[in-house]
Amino acid sequence: MNTPSTPVRTSACAFALAACTSAMAQQPPDATAQPLWELGAFTLGVSQQAYPGSDQQVKRALALPFFIYRGEVLRADRDAVGLRAFKTPDFEVDIGLAGAFGSNAELDARRGMRKLGTLVEVGPRLKWNLGEGPGNGRWRAEFPLRAVFDLSDGAAHRGLSFEPKLIFERRSPSGWAYSASVSAIVADRKLARTFYEVTPAEATAQRAAYSASSGLVSWRLGTTVSRSLSPDWRLFGFARLDTVAGAANESSPLVRQKTGGSVGVGVVYTFARSEQRARD
């Protein structure tokens, strides 16, 4: 699983899950050395901006199991479960399903409005391996296009998102592994309305009615770092910065601050893995 290729994430858990699974994936560069499957659990603490433009942080502690499967076609790896449709040394196309927990927090900016629900995303993603970088690192670009559905509302369709992303990953001789990424999140009008529209019925003296527009949602800069403590234990941390400066809905009354951050730390334990190796 990789740092998430997502629409606007509504909870503290979503980015944390992606960062955790990215840390689990930062293994030695020879993919054939990785087990076909792994089973384990992780625990983490995270503080995250509720949504890009929010002036409130959502803080949570979480413990969950995980399962990774590195099949040639079926994949449960990085930030999605899905099917690999095409792969060459430079390009890969998969069709995946990814998810995010909803935010049940009472946000001041959205008081009296519908809460942001539990989202799942379905769609294709193109991955482009760009080659070696500094310090024997690797560059990669990703281009996910996802349809977004709200499980809290009968799987209602919430729109489309597109998040082109540039990623650099490196593993140091001392055992530390890290990645850095920069991306732009773009949404159609239907998805933008989910986060930034205020209907006349929802307007108050402090919150004017607002019609959301399609376009740029936010710029995103993220990093993860991890280190193996033993063959089964791995420590990881992450940080992310989101800014809505110049975004299509920067003037929405639901935007309370232009830049916000997310941070977290956790530990991963793998208690079972296959002896069979992945043929990736």
C-alpha cells in the first residue's frame, strides 16, 4: 500500500492508514525477495486537519489488522485492493478499490450540516517508474482517477477525483526508509459540493450560502519514514501539509484556514508471512 491516491480525506485515519502501509511496503528494492502474502497488525496515533481548509484537527488512536497479497494480477498492497491490468518495467495500470473512514466529529464550520461520510473510491491508476534518483532512490509518478461513493448514504455517488502525484522513495544503508511526495487533488463539481457547498437552507449569519465549483481542491506535500526494529517489528512516522491557496473553492465559508498539517507515529507487527515469494 502506498501513500494514498485519494480524493479529499475526511478523517484522521485515512492518511495514517496509507502512511502505515507505505512504511510496510518500503522493503529492500528486490521485489522478488518479498513474501507473497503477509498478515499482521498496526497501532498508531494521529492528528489530522479535518479536511483541506478546515481550522480543526481530528485526533485519534487506532489499532487494526492488515493483510498484504502480492499476486501477479490480484493485489492487496499499498493503498488499494484491486486487479493489475497491465505491467511493463516502466508502466503499470491497475483498477482498484480504496477506502476512508468518515469523520463523526462535530466541526464548527459545518455545524448543522450533513456530516462527512465514509467514502470508498473505485477506478484506474497509471503508475510510471521514472528511474533512479539521488542516493540510489527511485522516482515514480502516479495518475489515479477515482469515482467516489459514500457508504454512509447507501453508496451514493459523490463525484470524481484525480490526483497526479510525484513520489521519491529511498532506503538508506543504516536501515531507514523514507518517501516524499507532492500532488494536486482535482475534483469534479459533484465531489467539490460534498466538502465546500453551503445550500441556502444551511446558510446562517456566520455561514453564507455558497455554490462549489469543480477544479483544484488542494496542493499536498507528504513524507513518511520507517525503520525495522526486528524482522517482525517496524516503526513509522509521517507528516503531510495541505494548502487550498489558489484552489477553486478557496472562498467557501467552510474554508477557515488555507494551510493545515497532519502528523502521526505508529508501529507495525507482522505475525505471519508466506515462504513463497512474490513473482513481481
